[in-house]
Amino acid sequence: MADSTPRVAVYLDFDNIVMSWYDRVHGRNTYSRDRQRITAQPADPEIAERLAAATVDVGAIIDYAASFGTLVLTRAYADWSSPVNAEYRSQLVARAVDLVQLFPAAAYAKNGADIRLAVDAVEDMFRLDDLTHVVIVAGDSDYVPLAQRCKRLGRYVVGVGVAGSTAKSLAAACDQFDSYDSLPGVEAPSKRKPAQTAATAAPAAAAAPAAQTPAAEPATTGRRRKKPPEEPVAAPADEQPDEPTDEQLEDSSAVLLDRALRLENVRTDEDWLHLSAVKNLLKRMDPSFNEKALGHRSFSDFVKAHPDVAEIDESTNVVRVRLVGR
């Protein structure tokens, strides 16, 4: 008798998630700056504390993938001899995750996990006919062709990546994309940027007078004095200016809702639309959309939060919505 339960395969680019979450917690590009110390001195108290603060909750990812169906296979790709990744080995093995060892052939093993993961995923899809869902845990745009190939082969593709470190093209290539930050059980990083910038700025501030005082003596012309103010401009990389604010995310979601309503109006030629149909269309337009990540309990609450875009009718069992002005 055929089993109708969805069957799920999970592929984790573990290095990508660990580095991205480290940057998410401590600020953009901090992992690349701390990489040398992490590799050479993982037991250093400061480094150990920073790594502990940026620990990835592997269980949250696996439980999320299990919500789609039965986990047929789960693989994590990384250099497991690295002290950073070795910390996760016990909990990964406890969750029946297959650890795929990648020996870095170059300094940073560029594309090592990408290629191996993609080859294994395509092979598994041809080998396992009953595979229905593919969960790709990564944020690299290199996985876009893999997501597209999985969809062409009839699989439902789910992407999971860290907010601020995920390529928009990857989110668009998936059937559904969710941020690791929004998974149940994952605690969003606290707003520690001011303390961090103060901590990182303290050594720079202490070194600045020593550097500026001797330089100011021999050359006091107006040319050289314009250089010092420029340096702090490039310094605050931890502020992550490219990451959208909550207000910007809400505004862009309102625009997306407006567009989804207009498209559904054209398709059905009706004023009042089924709320579920609008949500499904909106999710197809932007697989990364998640009303809970925007602070709303349900999609209807999200619609109610934008009365200038849509109005909602809950007087019957079937909840309906229409564009304001129709």
C-alpha cells in the first residue's frame, strides 16, 4: 500500500550557516576578521564567548524540516576537524545527521560544500523516486541552479538561510523560503551593536591619538588634516546598513500585498477574493514572506494592519479580502 506521507531530504551547508549566524550576532564581516583567531585560538576566552553567543540551534532546523514530512535523509557538509564545527558533532549525530567530511583543498575551501552538496542532492533525487521535499539550508546564490533543478524534477524546494546573509535570488528560486531567525525556538540576536561598536572602537580610539599626534606636528597644512575624519566613516561595518529595518520590511510587504490583490483581481475578475488564495499567490511571488516575522499572529492580522491597502470580511466562514477602492 502506497504511503502518502511526504518524504523530506535535508542538506545543510554547515559552514555557511555558522559563519552567517556569527555575522548576524556580532556584526557584518566579523567572522572573516576573527577567522584567524577562531582557527588558531578557539579556547581563547574572548573567542569562546563570541562563539558561544553565536551557537546555531541545529535542532530547530531539523524540527522545522520534519514539519514537512518524514525525514528520509539529513546531511551536513563541513570540515568536521575544525574546532568550530567539532562542537556540533555530538548533537548532529544524536539527530541522525550524516556528517560529510570536506577536507579543504585551498585556504578557504571555496565552493567545496556547494559542489558536493549539489551533486549528492541531484543523485538522491534520481535514486529516490518517492522524495517529495528538498530542504536546502544555506544562503549562497551558488545554490540557485540546484533549487531550480529540484523544482524541474517535481520536488517542493524549501530554503532556510540567515537574515541579511541570504541571496535574494536563492529565496526566489525556492518554493518556500524561511529565515533561520524566524524558526520556532530560535532566539533573535539581541541589539548589541552599540556595545560592540564601543568595544571595538575603544582600541581604535586609544590608538588614534598616538597616530594623529606625531603626524600632526610635522605637517599642519590643511591637506593632511582632512584624512583622519574619513577613517571613522568606513569603520562601522558592524552597523549593517544594507539590512532593511522593520518599517522597510512592513512597507515592502504592503506593496507585495497590493500587487497580489491586483493580480488575483485580474485572474478572477472578482472584487472579493479568498484570503487563502491571496496568501498562496503572495507566497509564490515572494517565498521568503512570513507574516509572523513581521510581528503578526496570522495572515488576516497582517491584512488588517494595512487598511489603506485592503479590507477584510470575516462575517462568514470563508474569510474574504478586497483591494481598497474596488
